[in-house]
Amino acid sequence: MSKQRDLIFEIIHESKLHLSAEDIFKEATKKMPNISLGTVYRNLNDLTEEGQIARFHTGLGKDYYDYNIDPHGHLICKSCGGIKDYDVKELYNHLKGNIKKLISFEIEIKYICEKCQKNLEKEGDN
Ligand SMILES: [Zn+2]
Ligand SMILES: [Zn+2]
């Protein structure tokens, strides 16, 4: 059990990306071909509840898992679905100062990333 958990934790921390449960499952089967998607979900839930990883919802219709457990926002490219962290510490501290019981803090900013913007410009030239 704990070997599977360690593997899942490792995948999330080493990728430094935002991964969906399916992404993590795909990676995990490379090292543990017998691991099931249910096991991956169960361990993701446990790790999230213990605060070892963070889970966030997106308008992309999937939950993602994050090695970065500090409060931060997410920039999400509407074109390629790429997700980047965005520093919102000042806002978070401001809220913490004004709200006694902050329950959740999720900030999702939709944008077009630089790469996609360049591609769009190229298409425009043709
Ligand atoms: Zn993009
Ligand atoms: Zn993040």
C-alpha cells in the first residue's frame, strides 16, 4: 500500500506540473504495471486530506493535483490547457486578515499563453 502511495507522491513532486488523476495513473503504470486507477484515486484523496499535495478544480472539467501546497492562483491557457502558478500571496494575506474562517481559496485565471499567442499570430500572417 505505502509503496503505491510513495510512488504517487513522487510522480507529483518530480513532475513540477499540474497533473490529473489520469496523468498520474499513466505515469504510475510505467513503474507499477498492476496499479489500478481506483488505487491511484484513493491515494490521491489520502495525500490531499493530509495536506501533502493540493487538489484544485478547473473549468476544464477535471481536478488537478499540485505539489505546490502554498496558496496560489492558476493561469490556465484557453488554447492548450497549460496550467501555470500565479503568485497571489498579497491577496491571500489580505483575505486572511479580514475573514476569520477562510474555507477555500481557488483562483483560476483564463488567458492565452505566450506560445499559443505566437502560434495565433503566425496563423494570422498566412
Ligand atoms: Zn497555450
Ligand atoms: Zn499550482
